[in-house]
Amino acid sequence: EENDQNVLHKDASPVYQTDVNGDTGGSNTIRKGLLPEKKVVYVCSADFLSECDRIAKVPFRASITHALIEAYGLLSRMSVVPPKPATFEEICHFHSTDYIECLQRLCQDDDPDKYDEEAEEFGLGYDCPADEGVYDSASWAAGGTLTAAEHLVSGQCSVAINWAGGWHHAKRDSAAGFCYINDIVLGILKLRTKYDRVLYVDIDLHHGDGVEDAFCATSKVMTVSFHKYSPGFFPGTGNLSDTGIGKGAGYTVNVPLNEGCQDENFYRVFEKVMDIVKIKFDPEAVVCQCGADGLAGDPMDSFNLTTLSLAKCVQYLLNWSVPLLLLGGGGYHIPNTARCWTHITSVVTGTKLSSDIPEHRYFTLYGPDYDLMISPGNRADTNTPSHIKNVIAQISENLENLQ
Ligand SMILES: O=C(CCc1ccccc1NC(=O)c1cccc(C(F)(F)F)c1)NO
Ligand SMILES: [Zn+2]
């Protein structure tokens, strides 16, 4: 096999770290950051990929992403762990049994007129179709996130990755925004069996409303979502004034941004907000939804980010050296999404990658540049300095009062 798993990509120059007695390099210390060898769990298997390839709005995205990660030789830097699909019982640790039973029933029904009143009640219908295979792919994606979270809880790794997870719109008793099972909530509930304070960060283009709703009334889980917020833009929630309720008051953070957001503004806001979150909440574990639909070139055509800012956000969280669960999410320009999550995987494993896409099964998708990096479009960033300043000021004021 041309791509020997143990050979880093030809131009990759691993980043060296001086070891305890000061000498650098040597065969076994080609790592940066604080992760001990192989302490990154990457959830994947052939069954898992073929099930997640069937997710309707992102056909074959799971396999295309995995193939690029493999082509760059990154699998040898991680522990690859095969997941199982989440069971009905595991799924109902968050979702209502009525909703999940209805989802299962409809997915097995091939009658085009199957969307009865009950279906509508559970958000299942023409905008969230319960087609054949939807339950299976959603339960496999959720199983991947649970497997990743379990490896963090058991201490077997410090970072765990499920690029087929991140379905942040699903509610306790309803599908929404093509999300059917909220794997993120299930993963956070799993982490909460060990960690007292869990932080959720969402850098997808859209507001992470399903996760926010699940934890808006508790101070044990803080949710921080960075998203486009503008009239008529889905889901329409996630304004600055949305800060949590009851015991959770102040533990919901929303960072509403405008059209055209570029790397510089996005990362500037991210860093300023997360600096305060770290001081005021001091999380014991972090879950980050890395939705890539804010990238330049995405059919959502809303933000104008490149993988550099999204990868810098993950590097920022890595530097906290607390257990970190990384998930996918949106991302509808599939080669760019694969570029983004491969770039993030290289950051997590401390591996420098050549910007030349390696020859592999899906090489042709990366034309005409065949470059790992993407360029921003030339649309203006409508986030004015005063908007950015006001958002940061308001959020630090909201967090100031946190006990
Ligand atoms: O990406 C999402 C949800 C996207 C969404 C929510 C509600 C209604 C529609 C959508 N998604 C789309 O419109 C969509 C999904 C996949 C591909 C496209 C495409 F047509 F832009 F490619 C569009 N959340 O992070
Ligand atoms: Zn999205």
C-alpha cells in the first residue's frame, strides 16, 4: 500500500518537542503539545463509515473525510476505535421514548403518506424526512459520540474525535434542521458521570439550539455558541440576551455574528469570550462542535471563514489541557469540510502536513488547486469593530456576575 501508515506524508515535518532532559527529536518524541503518545482516540470503522455516508444532506462525507485523514498518514498518530450504534435505551437518556418510537416506526414505513399528525408533532415530515436508514445512520453517529465520550471518561485518552457527530439541532422530543438524535447531549451526559463542570462550544454557522435547550437550566453545563444571527436565518435563536434560566442563568452564552464573518474577527471574538469563560467557569471537560458550514465556498454562503480560524479555535481549547471531545456538524461543501477536519486532526496530533493533497481515492475532488488550504471569498465582513466590541462587552458583563 503506497500510503504506509507509519510514514508521515513526504513533506510533513513533525513538530519536535524538547523532552525532559532538554534534547529534541529522536524517534519517539515527534509530538507537540501536552498529549502523551497515542492519546487521541479517533472513532471509526467500515460499518460506521458506510452508515454515516448515508446521512442525506452530506452524502459520503464521512468516507471522504476519513480517506483524507488516512492519506495524510494521521491514523498512525491516533488510536482508532470502532463504535457500536447507540441503543434505544442510550438514546432515551435524553430523547423521549414517544419521539424515538415514532422515528423508528416512520423510518420502517415506505408509504409516502406516512406523515400523520403524530409525525408532525415530532418534527418529522418534509423538512426532516424519516426516510429508510435515517434512524440507523443517526444511531450510529450517536454511538460514535458515546464511544468517544466513554474513552475520555475512562481516562484512555485526552482527546476523542467523532467527525460524524455534532447534530446540534435535535430536541428531546423533536427532529430539527436535519438533526434527529442529539449525539452531543448524549456525549455531555456521559461526561457528566465523571466531570462536575462540562463546557460545550459550538463553532458551526448555526446556533446550537438543541444543546442549549437541554442544559439552559443547569449551572453544570455551560453552552457557548458562535453563529450567524440575522432575521429569518435558521434557527432564529441565539441572541446575546439568551443567557439561561433558573439555576442556569448566566451559563448560556450566545455570540451572534453577521454575514461575511472572516477568520480575523471570528478568532478575535472566540479568544476574548473563551478567556472569560475559562476564568469564570473553569471547565473540567470540553465538547466542541466543529461544524464547517461557515467556510468560504460552502453552499450556505454566509460566513467567509477558512480552516485556519476553526483550527486555531481547537488549538486554543487544546492548550487548556482538559479532556476534549471533538465533533463534526454542518459542512456542505464536502471537500472543504474534509480539508477542515483533516487540518484539525493534524493540530490535535501535533503533525505538520504538506499543503499538497496526497494522491488517494478521492483526489479529484480537490481540484483545481489540490491544496489543503482554502482561500476566503471576496465578500465583505459586515461585522463592524463596534459590533464585535459590543458583543464582547455584553458577554463579559453577563459572565461577570457568575458566582
Ligand atoms: O447546518 C445546519 C442545519 C442546516 C439547515 C437547517 C434548517 C433548514 C435547512 C438546513 N440545511 C440546508 O438548507 C442545507 C443542508 C444541506 C445542503 C444544503 C445546500 F443546499 F446548501 F447544499 C442546504 N445546522 O448546523
Ligand atoms: Zn450548520
